[in-house]
Amino acid sequence: MNTPLDPDLLYRAERQAEVVRALEEVLPAHALLWQPEDTTPYECDGLTAYRERPLVVALPETEEEVQAVLKACHALDVPVVARGAGTGLSGGATPNRLGVTLSLAKFNRILRVDPASRTAVVQCGVRNLAIGEAASSFGLYYAPDPSSQIACTIGGNVAENSGGVHCLKYGLTLHNVLKVRGFTAAGEPITFGGDALDAQGYDLLAVMIGSEGMLAVAVEVTVKLIPKPQLARCIMASFDDVRRAGGAVAAVIAAGIIPAGLEMMDKPMTAAVEDFVHAGYDLGAEAILLCESDGTPEEVQEEIGRMSEVLRAAGATAIAVSRDEAERLRFWSGRKNAFPASGRISPDYMCMDSTIPRKRLADILLAIQEMQKKYALRCANVFHAGDGNLHPLILFDANDPDQLHRAELFGADILESSVAMGGTITGEHGVGVEKLNSMCVQFSVEEREQMLALKRAFDPKGLLNPGKVIPTLSRCAEYGKMLVRGGQLAHPELPRF
């Protein structure tokens, strides 16, 4: 007896054949993948809880090929998801099951470094760290330094407006990029910003950076470079109470000091990273702060002294100052390896990314401690404390559907708590698919409609990275019903739009 074919699978197969035929006309055979064993490696980004195989993966090598792929997909009304290194943590590069994943990994050339203008022009697939390495011989460097900088690409940094441990003093990607060049969904060339410090017309560069691949596909980025400081030293301060540690962060900023970096880790996180990299962290502390000063030797000496005084007054139980560059890098090695260290102690983790007022750091940490009991899951915390950007890592096993569900509720609770404390649901990882539900809490229907109107201005058909960032009305309604049914309305005072 013949089993009837699944209509959905049949449609997908027919659609795939149609897309492959169209792209075979514009790409060489080696730049086109569609067999399951070839597309499976692209089924998720750093958010591994959600997976989907694309119809086709395209790997163009030239701008002309990128343009041709976009034009072909636009003609067929096929969704396109641009992908860099796949290190994103919010599912921004999760494939569309009826779409094309446009891998830009082969756009990995540094086109030029101009020490006179302190700029570098790079292709979108260049690694973040590689830009700094190329600029180093000129006494310059690129300031934004996400923890994934050894692998993440500048195109992905542009999509998410990435920051890093030095963003407090030097700013996010937005503040360190002059120009982005690329293509619209229809394959039309487009440029955001310019070579000068100010470009004519509307400031569309600020719209493009952080748009999560929904407005255009970036192929080339012009970044700003800054002089390498003559000296950098780092303070490692221990605290026996998370509230004192949070208060110390606010006290440093209140004293008029803007450190090059100001990071915070709680006790579970320091234990995880110390076992991994042996950075010399105080395992007895409830929280530690890493406070860096950079500049001339005189500036650093004065600022280190001022910060040490503030930290002692705020209740630091121990203070260590890096004696040389090797020790400074060792202090930072733990913070830079927080994510891989967490991967060693849990099958999966969900890295959240919200922002709160600095004065509420201790409040959110204590709230997360209670949430661990509520959802019966562990959570290790690391913070860009200087600007209130949280990165709680919820530890769970994705093979257990119940643990995944509890992790999702735990994450939603953290995000809603952040909004209730006067913060936002994301700082630098983006919304992607992970925070779609939480957008229903922070933004009204009218606000989300304005976001959609902006997207339509660039992408009328809605083909670039569809289903991400901006939730539908029906999704928000279903999210509210789910929380009520599950008794998980953690913050009834917040509106559900």
C-alpha cells in the first residue's frame, strides 16, 4: 500500500528544485549546497536550541555573485538569511526552511588600512580580531571587542551592533563604523554613511547598524581605528556580597571615572572560568569586578589609584592590580572565556542579553538567584557592568524538552524583570528569534508597526531575514495566553501588547 506524500514536504522539494535551478545560473557548482548533509552545518547559529535546515546555502565569492543571488531570490519571492561566522546568540542567522542562507564567509579580505585617516576598509567576513591585528603595525586598533572576536565577523558585528568589554569607554560598533556598503533585497547597490565624519542626508548608518540583516546585506565596512594606548592595567576586586559589588560599579561611574572596561562576574561564573583558564580569580568571592585603565603611564597610575580608593570604600575585600601585560591579559582571559567555560559544565546554555540601570545590578542578580529555584535550573552571570548589559547564562539540556521549556520561561522572566527595572530586552546580541516574545512586553503595537514600516521601506516584499525581531499581533496574543495558562505571569504590572 502506497503511503501518501506529505504535501508540505512535496512543496518544499519542488521549491528547492526551482531555487537550485535559478541559482545554478549565477553561481558555480561548488558555491551551491542543498543536500541535507551539506546544509545541516548551517541549521543554527550560537543559539543551538532552535534549528532549521535551509532550502539552499549559497556561498558567493564576489559582489557580483551576491547581487545575482539576491536578484534571483527576489524574482522568485524566496526569503534570504545572510550569515557570517554563525557566532550570534539570539538566532539571528537561523535559516528559513523555505529560503536561502547567504553565507558571506568568503568575503574575508582586509582591503586597506589607512593610518593617515585612521580607518580600515574590510570585507564583511573579516574577523573582528583580524582588524586589530592588521592595524597593530601602525600603532592603531579597532576598539569593539566582543568575547567571540577571534571568530565573529565585522558583518555580524554590524548586524547586531556588537560591543565588548571596552565598549564603556570606546563605544559600540555604531560608534566605530563610518560606512557600510551592500545590496538591498532586490539586489540594488546601497551605501550607508560615508568616508567623512558626517554623511549627507538622513543618518541611515545608525538604522543599518543593529538591524539584524533585515534591511540590506552588507558586503564592505569602513571602520574607525584609534591609537593603541601606551599602557593598560587592570584591577581585580573581590566582594563578599553582590549588592556591594553592584554598588561599587555605580560608585566608580559616580566618581567621574570612565574605565576602559568594567566587568562583573558572580561566584558560579568565576568558578567555571577559573577551572578552564586558571586566571587567578578569587573563588571565595561572591562577585568580582575587573576594572581597566588605559592611556599614558601617568594617566593610568592616577586612574588606578582613584579606582582603588573607590572600590575599597565600596567594600572590596581584596584588590589586585596587574603588574605587567601578561598578568593583565590573564585577568581578562577568564572574562573572555566565560561562554566556552560554561559549555564545559552544561550540555547547552541560553545566553540572555538585557540592559538595566547600573544601580539595579544587585537587584537583578538577587532576582536571578530566586529564579534558579523557581525554574530548577542553574545560571552563571557575567555583566558588562559599566553600561548595565547583562549576560546571564542559563544552563540546561536541550535534549530534555521540559528543561528547554523551563529555560525559555527563565529567560523571559529575566528579560521582563529587566524591563520592570527600567531597562531593555537586549544590549548587543539582538532580538533574532530568541526575544520575539519579549518584544511584545517592551514595545506597543504602534511602535512595532513603525519598525515594520521602516523595514518595508527597504524590503517591501519582506524577504530579508523574515520572522525575526518584530513579532506579529497573533504571536504577542498567544504569548500572553501561554503565560497566563502556565501561571508564569512573573510581572503582571507590565503590559502585554
